[in-house]
Amino acid sequence: MRNSLIFLVSLFIFLAGVILFWVGTISIPDFKSLENRLIQSSTKIYDRTGEVLLYDVHQDIKRTVILFEDMSLYSKNATVAIEDAEFYQHGGIRVVSIFRAIFINLMQGHFSQGGSTITQQIVKNTILTSEKTLSRKLKEWILSVKVDQTLSKEEILAIYLNEAPYGGNIYGIKEATRAFLGKEPKDLTLAEAAYLAAIPNAPTFYSPYGKNKERLDEKGWHYLERIQYNIHKMGMLLGDLLELSRSGRVIGELKEIDAGEIIHVILEDLNFQIRQREITVTVANNFPKIWCDRERITQVFENLFTNSIKFMGDQKNPAIDVGCYEREGYHEFFLKDNGIGIDPVYHDKIFGVFQRLEEIPSEGTGVGLTIARRIVENHNGRIWVVSEPGQGATFYFTLPKKPKRCE
């Protein structure tokens, strides 16, 4: 057994060395060429007023480069929502998407999944080639990170919109807007922006001049729905961020409140979600009266309850227990569930902004537990979690028995 283990470790080290050597031999192009390259554009001849186009001289390319501020806000938002919803959060690549694409490609035995971000797409189209090889993809990942560190998100998005293919010899949002809609990019409506955003995924297939115009219309409406969904999520995020900014201070007077009454009000509000998931909630009968800002502490309990509901997983008998221990000088509340659990490595991270568990899809914004921590600490208490994967999670937080002045 020991010899087998030594052999496997040695084999792993050998293969890792081979891979590192191979990576070291790959020639990485100079990504600065992205900033210095000449973009092939059309030559346009106007009349003396500068308004009437007389001739458009081009060689297989119709493209007019425009400034970022001359692009419609709808075009920018539609492109990000459809092509790369996490564009403003990632560093040029999405690691999870890369590993998912690698896994699918290995299962299928060929390169069919790319998991490309907007940054990766401009690297592929401007610096590299479109060949589907592992070495080319590795170069793309490295260069995408470098580009993201060098250019602003606005500059990256401007390059993408100026170079996106729209079928035939039409490239860039300006030419596409003129050719298909007869207007300027800055004048696009949301519906028109979604319509155009559908084309670059398959420019020839979705060309408005082709035989699949009805499919383009369907795709446009589909993208409108996606944009609407992302707008909804953005609204949730902005609301949570506003709440996070407010949670750093107590907005109400500290009063003596029955904690049990707070719990029962929250359970009434969450009754639909609890019944829908068929969750058994057990509430202790020893809740004390506490000195607190009622609105803020209600928010703490509500955030902990909704967190447990979201991450309950596929439990056959989902359950949540909530209670309180009396300690010397403080109350110690707990909320215990039998959901998917949390790896100890994330016990502190989940209280940070935008930190979410990725085991199952969630509608959350990753701010709820951060708000709870700020409120508890503002009440001179502390909050923590005890959990293991697959064994549920127990959240604890404390509040002083005697009221203290909040910071």
C-alpha cells in the first residue's frame, strides 16, 4: 500500500513537472499590441456638411470605431447582461466556468465549450487566433488577466463593441446600428439593444438579412427577459448595499424587546417559503427580553432564517431549530439547520461582502450575512457559525444583557 502511494505521488510530481515545462515553452504574444494595433475600418466620404454619406470605401470590412461615451447605455448593459454577467466582478476570466468547460470538453473528447468572458473574446479576436487548441486557450487565459489588469472595464467593453461581428462584412455596434436600424448607437432603445446583442453569438445565422429573422426575433425577446432578470438582481444588490451602508449605525432607540415576539413575527412573514419547502421549525420557549434596536435585530434573525432556507438542499426532512442560551453577562442566540453545511474554510469568509456558497443556485446577493454581522457588532455582540459539509449549520450571535451605547 505504501509503495503504491509513493508511486502515485511520484507520478503526480513527474506529470506536474512535465506540464510546467510545457507551459514554460509556450510563447505568449505581447498583449500591448492590443492597445497599439491598427483597427481596420471603412473610409467614409461625406458632403461638405459632414452629414450626408456619399461613399463608403471598404475591403471586406465595414467598421466605424466610436468612443465609449457615444455608445448607448442600453447597448453596454445588454452586452454585459447577455455575454458576461459577472464582467465587473471577475479579473478577466471566470475560474469556475473554465473548469466546467474543461470537464465538459474532456467528457466529450473535443473542444466545444469555451466559457469565454468579454475580455477573453477580445483577446481571441485581436491578439490570438480562433483555433481550438489547449495551448491557444492557455495563452488566452494568461493574456485576459493581463489585459484586465492594464485596461479599465470601460476600455475593454468599448473594444468589444467596436469589433463585434454582426454578419457579412459588418463589424462594430455603429455599423450594425446603422445597417439594421438606421439610427445612431447612442439612440438605441432597450429592445433594440437586446435585438442587436443576439447577433454576435452567430452572426451569419442570426443576420436580419438572412432566412432566420424569426429566430433572431425570438432570441431578442429571450435576451430581453435575461436583461430584465439581471436588472431585478441589480435592484436587489443596490437595495442590499444601501442596507449595508445603513447597518453600520443604529437608527432606532434601544428598547427592551421580547425576542420571542420578534421570532414569531418573522415566521409569519416567511410562512410561505417555509411551507413550500416543508420545513419543520422548532422554536424554544425560553426567549428573554433584550435591549436592542428592534428593526435591526429583526433583520439579523430574518437574514439567518432566509439563509438557512436557501441552503437547505435536498433534505427529506428539512428542519430549523432556534433558541437561546443564557450566559454570564450576555444572551447567546442560535439558529440551527440540517442543510448542505459549510466547509470550515468558509466560516469567516461568508460574513464578507459578496461571499456566497456556490453549491446550489441562489437568488441572494451575498450581502445578507455581512449586514447581520455589522448589526450584531454594532450592538456590542459577535456572530459566528459552526458547520461541516453535509451536516447543516448552526449560527450563533450574542447580545449584552445590559444595554450599552452603540458605536
